[in-house]
Amino acid sequence: MTPVVVVGAGPVGLSAALALRARGLDVVLLEADPKDRERPGSRALFVHRETLGLLDGMSPGLAAEITSYGRTWQTRRTLYRGREVYSRTFPPPSGTPPFTSLRQVDTERFLRAACERAGVEFVWEARVTAVQATETGVLLTGEDGRVWSGGYAVAADGARSTVRRDLGIAMEGRRGEGFHVVVDVADIEGAELPLERVFHYEHPGVGGRSVMRVPFTGGFQVDLQCRDDDREETYGTEEAVRRWLPAVVGEGYAERILWVSTYRFLRKVAASFTDPHQRVLLVGEAAHLFPPFGARGMNSGIADATAAAEAVATAIATAEEAVATGAVAGFAEVRRAAALFNSEAAGTALHHLRPRRRIVRAKQRAAAALAPVLPWCGSWLEHAPYGPRGGAPAVAGKY
């Protein structure tokens, strides 16, 4: 029996495996995809400073590898109907930057290499279809009949988690109205756009829809907020993006589209982050789903993974059953509280991004009008789309 089996080799599963190896535990990592898989799109872009610290604790030097490849910008700008209402340039960071921006596939590449160096055992093309948790361990069955047993399992198998579903753990929460279009665009060599993050309320070039542009290594991501009655084929296909993209970022980029996707605001949290026997620990999108504004998804998932590894290491090291079950139960309680905090914060951001009440839109218009003479109004427009941050560090921190 392997001490720990991790299901899912996304950034959260890789982090969980790496954190477990850092605590001296043997780990088998099961991944449904083949070893040479190709993952499209930027997906999660931001790795926060706090997350970089966690990763460096698992593998010293890993944070430096990631930040040396990623992009960190000093300028943030916010516009309202074509007019700038906020702009701030920060001094270059000393030491670890507040964040770095790179495609998720690149983050996974660094994590996978670190896992291989640490001795994680990978099993590719291992799609788990059934899970059985008992008082003494976990049994996982693959679709090809293979079986893996472990003292504990960490489920990092994503939003459609088979592990969570087979354990009968429900996802609770809401699905927002409307959709956003996410587009990855490659830089034009020698004519790169300014290294800055830009949020534009009611952009006149796309019929008053809001737009955000975020750089990453090699290009940038554009997020277009569509209206409730918009059709995906009108805005969310590559052909449609070619029509509206020049009005947002200028000519020359319509042929440099790398990836187009759509998403809806999901705010869902698992009813429990562990099974009744405290043998399976849910982390990342297997445990919670947040909209991308605020970069809570992957960052909170890596925090989950770190906490899960600590709980499992404590449970394995003790001979007292009460201590072992208490460690896992404590993980589940603390990380679920963090997820609920993030879900509420995302809800606050959603009310600002997709206001249902006229008073919110009126406040936005007033703040934009007053921003030239009252800078705090522009600051409010800049920060509100990301929702509140902070909270009790032991529960939520910044993620």
C-alpha cells in the first residue's frame, strides 16, 4: 500500500505530490491524460507571492524558476467608456514579486519537473472511475481495471471530480448569469503592447461591454464580459473574436489568436472536503469553483494542497487514531472556511462586474465622473472588480 495517492496532475495535484514528498512521504500520482498531453490556453495566469512562498517551501528555488520565466508588471490602468480614471505604477519589487504571470501550462511544466526531481511516481493514462474509502485506507479503481491502494488519497481531479462524485459529496453554490470570452493572443515581436494590466469599463469599441487585458510571457489574455442576452456564436468563436479584437487591442492581432474559450461565473463549494473516514482530502477545483477575477482558483488550490500534505503527514506520523482523524478533519474545516470566504468575495466582485441594480451602475458613473478630482473614486473602480481580499490569515489569507 502506498502511503498517499494523488489523483490529478494539474497544478494543484502536482503541488500536493511535491508537498508530500517534501515531508518524506512516498507518493503515486494518477493522471487520466497521456504523458505527452497538450493543454490549450493560458487558464490560470497568476501565481501570487504567498503561493510562490509555499512552492519554495516544497522545493527550494522553485519560486525563482517560475518568476524568472513569468512576467510582473508595475502599471495598472482602469478606464471608463474610453477615459482613464485610474493609473498607478509601482516601483520594481525587491525580492519575491507580488505575483508573476505565465500560462498554466508553463506553471505545470515547472511543477512537473520539480516532482520528477523529488521522486514522485507518475502513472499516466490512469483514469479513476471508482473510489472506496474505509477506516484503514482508500481503494481507487481505474477504467481499465487497475487498482491502487493508499493510506490516504488527495483528490485534485478538477471540477468534474470523479473522486468527489463517487464519495457522494455535493457541490453547493450558484451559477451566475451571462458569460465571458477569454482570448489568448501572441505578442507581435518588436511591437509588444505596454507591460501593464488594463481594465476597461463599458469599452466603446465593443458596444459598451467591459474588457480586461492581462500580459503573460509571450502574449496577453483578453477577457470580454458579455451581456446576458449575447450569443456565444456572436462573441465567443474564433471568427467572432477576429471581428471585435482589433477595436480592443489594435490592428495586427486578429491573426495571432492562440486560444478562445468562454466561462460562466461559478461559485460552488463542496459540502465537505473529506469523507466520513477522513481518508480522502479534496483540493482545488475538486473542492471549490470560483470565477477567475481575483485569481483565487489555482492559488487557493495550492494552499489546499499544502494544508492537505501537512494533515496527511501528521496523520501518518501518529499512532493515535484521534490525532490522525483530527488532522484531516481540521484541514477540511479550515480550507472549507477559506473556500466559503473566497466564494463570498467572488460574489461581491460579481455584483460590481455584472450589476443587477441601477444604483450600482449609478455609483460607477459617478465615480468615473469624480475620479479626476477625487482619486479615491478611481481607486474604487480599480479595485472593486476583484472583490475583497484579506480575512483571517489562518482561514483565508489572500486566497
